[in-house]
Amino acid sequence: MKLSPFIQLVLVVIAAFLLAMLIVIPALNPPAVDVQNLFLYMVTSGLLTVGITYFLYRHRMLQRFLSLRGSLFTIIILTVVLVFINVWITARLMFIQEHDLVLTTGLLVFAGVIAAVSTFFIARTLHERIDELSKGVQALSRADWKVRLPVVGNDDLAHLAQMFNQMAADLEALDAQKLQLEQTRRDLIAWASHDLRTPLAALRAMNEAMLDRVVQDAETITRYQQNMQKEITHMGQLINDLFELAQLDTGHVPLRRQKTSIHDLISDTLSNMNARAKEHSVRLSAEVDPSIDTLYIAPDKVQRILYNLIENALEYTPSGGDVTLAATANQQAAEISIHNSGSFIPATDLDKVFKSFYRGEQSRAQTNDGRRGTGLGLAIVRGFVEAHGGTIRVESKQESGTTFVFTIPLVESQS
């Protein structure tokens, strides 16, 4: 049970009274009348002190000052005055000779002034540290995220300075992230506009050619219609990819997890991709560790990861090459790798492959079968992997090819 401030003050005064009596009575053995006078004085002085202190606390009088320096100085003076009054009255009651009373009064005045001045300069250090915190807050209000406070000592102000520095560092990181996101948004709009403008221009040109009867033979019209269908498919894929990427950026990715056989999932994916592999004259194979037959995953998202990575590998593997999928496991996660022979990603580009619309040096070139990718496939792959709590990386060597490796934590299904 928490006591009120008034009760706390009363208990402190009672404790001080008992402590004083334990010192005075055994040491001096005063007469009963002196003990009675001392008791009456202490009770009166204690009640007055408690009353004044509680009044100042209750009405928050010290907060009415315009500066912390004034509040600290008032506290110091009040403390000295209370000590002076209590000791002087005690001396007045106990000393008989005027000489001793005057001497005690002089000593109290001297000690009070010295204590007030000394405490004031000590409190000045506290004020300077608080003033530094105030200047730091003002700097943050001006968006100066690099401001930091010196951390001196281990007291509450030092801890406050540490928290301020941590907050400033977090705000600086958030500001950098905000700028990066804003630049990414601008790039995304520019890249999406470019990728939409190209097929739209082709569609308009072919459609106008047919409407204006510039082309009339059936063979050319059929070819134009086929090309228009490809462009429409490309735009539809781009819009779908942009929608999924927007979901990933906002963190609203629906994951319908269920126990899934990763062996069956990989087998189905390879069966669907075999036709594409044959078109590219590429051998497609897989090796799956039996110990990871069942994973708790969103099968549609993991299959999309596999589709995108295998499709990417097929597009950049030369004819006669190999694309190999391998799945292994340890105690923490399943690790799935897709390796393709022949293709090579320079070391300077390895950290860029998962960025939106990145497609290497030939970023706008068509693939071997005439299709154009959206440049969002690997960005979506990374988003789906991270949504599962996994990681993804890429390794590439000139002599052996490129390998994409992603992990999925081994999380058990919840009942």
C-alpha cells in the first residue's frame, strides 16, 4: 500500500524525534523538565516544518519559478533557514549564558552561508546538465538528428541522456529510411511508367495499323494479334507483381500456413517447369532430403518462390546447361538452393538483384524466348521468404554459375 506524501513526512519527523531522543537522553541525562521542553519544541517544530513543506509540495509552489536555477536556489535557502531556525531555537532553550547563544548564532550564520553557496555551485552542475538536455531537445525539434548528449556518471540524468541519444539515433535511422523509401517510391513510379509505356506504345501502333488497314494480310494480322496478347500478358503480370509488392511493403501478406510436403511441392513445381526447361534445352533436376518432407508453410507462396527462382535460372542458363534444386535441413531451418550453370553475376551487382525492377546491365532486354520480365520477381521472392521468417542470399562464380539459397524456419503447426 502506497502512503500519501503527508503521512511520509509525519513518519520521517517521528523517526527524527526518536533518533534525537536516543542520542540526547542517554548521553546528557537531562532533567525531566528539559526533556519535556525539548519534546514540546520538537513536536512544534516538526509540525510546522511538515505543514510548510506539505503546503509547498501540495500547491507546487516551486514550479511557479521561471527557471530551474531559481527553484534550486529557493530549495537551498529554505533548507538552510529551516536548519538555522531549528538549531537556534534549540540553543536558545538549552543555553543559559548569552555569550554562548551569540557565539552559536554567529557560527550558524557562517555555516549557513557557506553551505548555501557551496550547495548552489554543486546544484549549478545539475542545472548545466539539464540545460544541455534542453538544447538537445531543441535541436531535435529542428530535425537535427545527429545531436548527441555527453553521458556523465550513472545517475538518473545520465540514464536520461543515454535514452535521449538512443532516441536521436532511432530518429536518424528512421529519417534515413524515410528518404530511402521516398527515393524507392520515385524510382518505382518511373520504372513502372517505363514498363507500362513500352507495351502500350506497341499495342497502339499495332492496333492503329490494323484499324487503318496498313496491314491487311491474314498472316501479319495474326502475328500482330499474338504480339498484342503478349504485351497484354506482360502488363497484367506487371500489375499483379506491383500489387503483391505493395502488400509486401505494407506487411499485409496473407500467409495461409498448413503442413505441406515440400517433396511434393518441389516435384509439382518441376513438373510444371519441365516444358520451359526443354524449350531452353536445359536439364532440370532436384534432390530433396527426406528429413524435411513436411513443413508448416503457405504452399502457394513457397511455390511462387520456387517458380520465380527456377524461371529466373532458366532464362539465364545457356542451352545445354543445368538447373539443379537441392533441399536440406538442420535443426533450425530448411535450406533450399537453386543453382544454374553458366550464368554469372558480378560481385558489384549481388546486393542489387533483389531490388525492384533490377535486371542487370541488359535491364530492358527481352529473354531468349522473346518475353520480358517485370524486374519484380526476385523482390517478391525476398518478400515471401522474409514473410515466412527466412533469409535469402545469392552466390555467383565465373567458373561454376549462380546459386540462390533461401531458408524457411522449421516451425511446428499450432493446434
